[in-house]
Amino acid sequence: MTTVQPVESEQSISVSDILNKNVRKHGLTFVSSLVSVIRLSRMYGFEHTMVAQGANQFIQSVNVFAGTEGYAALEARSEFLFLNEVRIKSVTGGNEAFEFLRKTLTTRGIGKVLFKAGVTLAQIQGLCQAVQACRESDKEPFKKVLEQLVSKGIDLITVEPPLEVKITSSVADCKNRSVEAYYKTMTVFREVMAACKINGKFPFRNSKRAMHSMIDTAQEDDTILLSLCAVRKPEEYAVTHATNTAILAVVLGNRLGLPRKVLSDLGLSALFADLGMGEVDSLITSKPGPLTDREWEAVHRHPMSAVKTFLQSSRMVDVVVRCIQTALEHHRGPDGKGYPKLPDGVKNTLFSDIIAICDSYDALTSPRPFRQKPLSPPEALGVMREKVGTKYDPLLFKVFVNTLGIYPVGTLVLLDTREIGVVIRGKEDPKMAPRPQVRLFCNSAGKTCDQMVDLGDMNAEGLFVRSVQRVVLPEELKIELRQHLSLL
């Protein structure tokens, strides 16, 4: 069982947060109502009552955004939809509508549709007619749609072609910010560990600022941060493990819809959850073989060591209290049979149950001295699945698996074409989870290549061109994963 953390105060919510929440709240209605109008008007025409009702509902959705920002800008980028620069995330059962709208735009060469305040039923009708008059076989589909809108005198709805340069720049900027946030978080962890060793005190200093940067990039595109998690540094396990656990926790918390202030506290709690491991003898943590019972006892004392350090904090603010809770609880499991032993009836917090999953996943997929080789992501999830209910919260684990996908970002795969590549992006549609986007670096002839492929692509016979045959480890191929991830 988990307990819900307090929500953020009104003072902590920025204008950006309000606008983003506005999109998340009304974006699904915006998309579904527009899709309904396009489809139904094609079948029944705009004179039908049901079509008019759908169009009026869509106009109300437009007015929600026009009231705060003056317009509603729908944009198709890659396989995603954005509304006023905020990515709209579909829900179970809504993927088909998203894909229909995305394809409707992209096959007609439309990158963005801008709906201005005051748009009317007649103008919505004109847009639908312009889109329906255009065919995929048209040589210049965007030009045809634009001419239709102009001829109908539609001035409160404008269309734009895809801005490839702008999108590429935006993606590059996001990648740069993600890398900066990742290494900034690593630096903060090193600084805290060093301070703890010098004077035994726990300083926050730049911790919150680094976490806010991480949250910004996670909310923009969490795939990039997850890619960074896949790049391991065995020589700096403590630092990379803490940073990766924080990233996974923030990504999972964001998928759960936690407010920004709560996400910040969650990320910091995850980053410092194993702070007490710094007190464990390095001869134990670097031991190449199995640990003795006495050595395990030393490891199991690290939660209490962390609590002692946190109590040295000059300010006992909420986030410090949460760090203390998660340090104590995240190894206990939902059944409370882990360590350390706490009084009967003590229930884990939501933070602790989230961090328990993220901490274990990263540990299982990381090279460790006592393990011959790390587990592949699917293997790690399989091992964890066997302990759901005792060590991991069932509902949170399900969301975690859905977030990562069957083949998480950074997974090396051998395809049935004998090509080898690395997963760079998963699919939001659960049915397409086994068919992520892959960056190939070895072709079927064993030669080096650099090619982006989508395992969802089919040939003329309707068969998938490529499929995953099995997962491989970097150690198996003796390669550096870093060089094959496009963001590094």
C-alpha cells in the first residue's frame, strides 16, 4: 500500500506549469473532438446534428486555449502531437485517434494548424472540406489545402508546412539540455558525498536547481534522459546509479501525473536514497564474489547511516523528511519484510515504492563486481516481475513497465535480418511496443552502418520488414554503447 504525498502549494505553481496542466487537461478533448468532426463530416456532411454538436464541442476546446494564450496551435512532429508547444499524451484506447490525426496532417504536408480566437462553425467546416479534398496522391497536398482555405475566406485558421530546421534545432536543444541536466545532477551528487565525508553534514546547495533542470527535460521528452541512463560507467557506479535512479523516478512520477513540486522532492529523494552506502567499506562494495553474512549486515546498515546524515541538515524542511522516509523504506518492500525492520503497521510512502522499483532496475542492469554480467533490460524486468507484491508495488510496477516498454531505450537488439542496432525510441501504443525505432550500426553483412529504422514498417505484402530476434549486451559485442546513441 502507498500513501499519497501532499500536493504542491499555489505559490509553487508557475505560469508555465498552469499552461502545461491546461494542455494535459483539455488536450485529449481537443484531439478527440477534432477527429470526430473530420470523420463524421466525411460520412454525413455538416448538416447532420451529430457533426454540428462535435464541431461546437471542438470550438469550446479551442476557446479554452484562446482564453489564456489567444490561440490553439496543433503541431505534428515525428510521431507525436503538440498543442501550444506541449506534447499531448494519449491514454489507453486513445492511441488510434492520435494516430489518425497525425497521419491526416502529415500526409497532406501540414506541420501545424493554428486556430485563433473567434473561430466559427463555418470555418471548421471549411477546414474539414479542404482536408478531405486533398489526396495522398496529390503532388503538392499542402498547397492544395492552403488554396482551399484562402478561396473559402478562412482567416482564423491557418496552416503551415513542417518546419524541419526549427524542429531539428528544437530536438538538438532538448538533447543538449538533457545532457547538461544529467551531468549537473552527477556533479551535485559528488559534491554532497564529498561534504558528507568532510563534516558529516548534508548540504542541499544546488541540488534543487539541478533537479528542476531534470524535470524540465523529462516533461519535454523523457526518451532523451532514458537514453542517458543506458550509458553505464562501472568505475563510477555510485554516482551513475544515484543519477539514473533519480531520472527513472522522475520519469515514472511524471507519467503518474505528480505535480512539479512533488516531482522535485521525489527526484531528490531518489538521488540520495542510498546516501548511506558511502559509509560501507569499499572492500565490500567492490568485492568480486558473493558477500558473507557479516558483509551483508554491513550493507543493510546503510539506510540508518543515511538517516543520521540527513539529520545533520541545518534545515528540517519537507524534502529532508521525505529523504529520511525513503532512505528507511525503499528496501523494505510493500510487505515490510525487507530491511531495515520497522514497527508493525508502518506503511511505505509512495516515494519509497517508486524508488524501490527504479533503484532495483538500474542495479540489475548495471555491471557489478559480484555479477559476471549485468542483466538485459527485459531480463531485469522479468526478475522483478517475480517479486511484485512482496518487493514491488503491483500498480507502480505495471506503470513502470509501460513507461519503459518491452525494449527500453538503449537496449541492443539483433534483428531477424541479422542487423544489429540500439533502441532509441519506443511506441506509446501498447500494441506496437515490440516494434520500437532502432538505430542500426551493423548491417546484415557485418559491416558498419548508421541507419534509422522503424520496426513498425511493413512491405507491400503487409509483412513487417524487421523484427527483434533477441536482445544482446554491450559486453557481448565488446562495444561502447555511448557512441551508438545519437544524443551523445
